[in-house]
Amino acid sequence: MTDFTTPPYLLLERSSVRRVMLQVLAALLPGIAAYVWLIGPIILVQLAIATLAALAGEALMLGVRRQPRGLFLTDGSAIVTAWLIALAFPPMAPWWLIVVGTLFAIVVAKHLYGGLGQNPFNPAMVAFAACIVSFPALMSQWPALGLTLTLTLSEQLQIIAGLASRVDVMSGATPLDALKTALKLGDGELDVPTLLATQEVFGHFAGRGWEWVTSGYLLGGLWLWQRRIIAWHAPLGFIAGLSLLAGVLWLWQPQQFASPLFHLFSGGTLLGAFFIVTDPVSGCTTPKGKLIFGFSAGLLAYTIRVFGGYPDGVAFAVLLLNLCVPLIDMYSQPPIFGLKNEK
Amino acid sequence: MMIRDEFRQIRDNGVWHQNTSLVQILGLCPLLAVTTNLVNGVMLSLATIIVMAISNAAVSSLRNLIPHEIRIPVFILIVAALVTVVDLIFNAQFHDLYLVLGIFIPLIVTNCIVLARVEAFANKNPLLQSTLDGVFMGVGMLWTLALLGGLRELIGGGTLFSGIDMVFPALQQLQLLPADYPGFLLAILPPGAFILLGCLIAWKNWVEARAAARSPGRPPMPSAAVTDGA
């Protein structure tokens, strides 16, 4: 159907949100493929639950706000939020946790602030922060190693649906959490290299299995950069900030702190670097600002992750930096073309 | 003697048009800290109502004797004396609740609502009107804090009236949602209070906008809190 009444540049604009979102979704596929292969196909169920919840919440709020449903429901932004939530939450999270998180992201973090393009905070990270503050136990229950592979899919579905007991089987922790807890319990007698070599939860250079999932995110992120969907400033700044702090502490006390490589491929680092801090809405807009934004978020994410009480720090770091975005943008305006930057 | 319209205006202003929590946005500190459940919110509001009614009455009676230049210290002295009385009564009668509410009962002295009404209304109006203004401003605070406390308690823990046994030992809390309800802890935490208060303010504005749209001939009541210097 050709629309002759709309000027061509508007047609291009309208479809470009959808095109960008579709490419972001495509860039998540390598990570999802590794997730399915190494952790289990259960993630596909979680992705479907999150997508349905996001579209339902989006349709509801668009109706309440009397905005065109056809235009905004198909732009894919809600699905990107939903997928990021499903990938950031524990794979065996009960279905209602995913639904609550997704609805909170869409209804509160996105539409109460004015909808697409208006939200000061990254919706997926708001959902993560709200859920980990409200349900710390459920959000920290990661499957013990190999569990999702040994349980049949129907047993996994029963756990998600809340029909089967989750008490005994869900004793695992993320590799980051396992490292932190072991160091705390070891009280100085255990050191990081020994732990990484002996404990089953760790693989070649990060968490077993998870290291390849995060490598998939890296691959997708690089593709997005190559397609010019995202700029290099924010991801590089984020990775640099996190690696710098991790590297300094690692060189200072290699027995007490894991290597930057471990931290890069653990938790939400790479998902955050390429899919969260690159958010064009809640992130900075100027190139220099993006670099500052990413770098500060990286420093903060490492600090919260290693010295804080929560399993990972990416969500809190990004939300805190989202607050600083107007300030950073104000002080990082590039000089106007043709004028000298007056100092 | 006061006319019926005046009474109605004082009542509507206190309960709705100049609601302390939803329009004037005063007294946020107790509002955020105390409304983790319905009983706490109601009991703190009751304490505030007592203080506001008596302090408004006292200031209104003495308004011609208080030198204008030092009126604020005098108001504070009157309010502080009343709060001390209420504090002692709570400590004697509802000791467990007193421990829960803690510092927020003495802090009624510094609550902007009390001083705002004393300064803006009681200092300029006769005894009866001032007393009613104190009561109805307090009632406005009461229903808002009760609603907010009830919502936070229900969403956060699935119960209602928890801690009612501290006021009436014979009564028990209501478990409205199933016992295995995991509890949306965020609602109990301070951010939940901010989010829900924002929703309540939006709801009030929506109600007024709809009412104004339905009766286009009559202009809506001005709900400007700034007019009385609060």
C-alpha cells in the first residue's frame, strides 16, 4: 500500500524506528542461540511470556492514552524491552515475575513518563531494579550447574508455572555471586585463581556456559556497530570503565579480585554495554557525553557488583547515570560547525 | 455564627480542593515514612487532627494578643506544647504503636501543615472557623494517608489493618490475598510511596478534569494552594 499523502521523509522516519528495533532484535539472536544451546530452550518460553506481556501492557496504555495502536504496537520497541528483561532475569524465574517486571517496565517506566522516546530511565533496567528490590530471593535463584540440561522441558515448565516445588533444585547462583560468596566464606584463605580452577560453576574464562552466551551478545553488538545502528562511544566507554577498575584491582591483588576478562564476560556486562547503555532515549546524545556516560556506568557497575550486596550492578549503575544524562549532555555539547569553541 | 456556605467551603477545601497531601504536597516526611500500613497512617493523622484543631483554636483566640513580629515562635510554642500532650497520651494509651510511630509524633511540631494552617488561616479568622479548618485539613490528610497506607500494605504484603491489635487488642489484621502471596516489597519501600502518591495525585487531577469537562458552564473550583501562602 502506497501512501501518497505523507511526505517521503516522514515515511522514512516512521519506518526507521521499526527497522532499528528489528535489527536490535536480530542482534540479540546469537546470544539467544547460545542460551538455548547451553542453558536450555526454556528461555524461548520466557521470551514469549515477556513479549506477550509487553504487547498487552503497550496496547492497554496506548488505549488509555488514546494513541494510535497500530503505529506504536508494531514499532518493536516494546518487544526489545521484553527480550532484554527475559534475558536479564533468571532463566527459571516464575512466569508472573517476568510478567510483573515487563508490565512495570512498559506501564510505569515507559508510558507514565510519556511513552516511546520520553522515558528518562531505561525501562528494562527499571524492571530489573524493581524486581530485585522486591523479590531478592527469586531474582537470585539461578539454576545449579547443569540442572536445566538434566531436567526435562516439561519439568522446567512446571517450575516456571509454579506447579513444582522450586526449593531444592534452585540452589545455584550466578558465577559472579558464587565468586563473591566463596571469597566471603573463605575469609582470606581462598584465592580467586584456585576458585576459578576448581569450582564447577566456572568455565574457561568466566561462568561455564554463560561465557558463550555473553560472547553471543558481543557478536550481536559488534554487528549493530558495523550496521551503524549504535555508535562505538557508549559501549567502549562502558567496557573501558569496567575493565579499568577491574584491571587495577586485579593487578594490585590478583588473589582477591577476578580478572577484567572474567568481569567482561560475566553477568550483564556485555548485554549492558551493547543493548542498554546504547539506548538512544535514556542515554546521552552527544558523542563525548556517550563516552562519559558509558565510562561512569562501567565504573559504577563494577563497584556495585564487587562491593555491593546485589548479584550484579549494571542495572543500578545505568539507572543512576540515566539521572545524570541532562547534566552530561549540557556540558558535552560539541561546538557549532564553523565556530571556534570559546573558552 | 457562621453561614452554611462558609462551613461547606472550609470542609471542601480541607478534604478535597486544598488536600494537604495531594494538592499542597505538605508533610511528605511522615507521609513517606509512616504509611507502610493503614493503621499507622490513620493513627498519625488522628494525632495531627487533634493538634491542628486545638492549635488553630488557640491561635485564633489569641490572635489579637500575639505581636506580629514574633508570631512564629509563639505559634511554635503553642504547637509544641500540644504535641507534647499528644505524645504523652500515645505513650500511655497505645504504647506499642507509640514505639512504631516513634519520632514522627514529636515531629508533628515541625510539620508544615500545622504551621501553615495556623499562619494562613487561624491567625486571620474567628475561633469556630479556625477550629473547623484544623479538623477538616486533618480529615483531608487522614483519608489520603489511609488510602496510601492501605494500598501500600495491600500491594506490599497482601494484608489490611496489620497492627490493629496495637489499637484495639481484640481485632486482627485481614489477610486479603492468599497467604503465599510473595509481596511486592517495592510498595512498602520509600520509592513505592512516591510512585503511589504520584498515581493518587494523577487520579485527583483526572477526576477534576473530568468534572470540569462535564459541566463546561461552571468554572472549576480553584485548587491553588499558593493563594493562602502555604
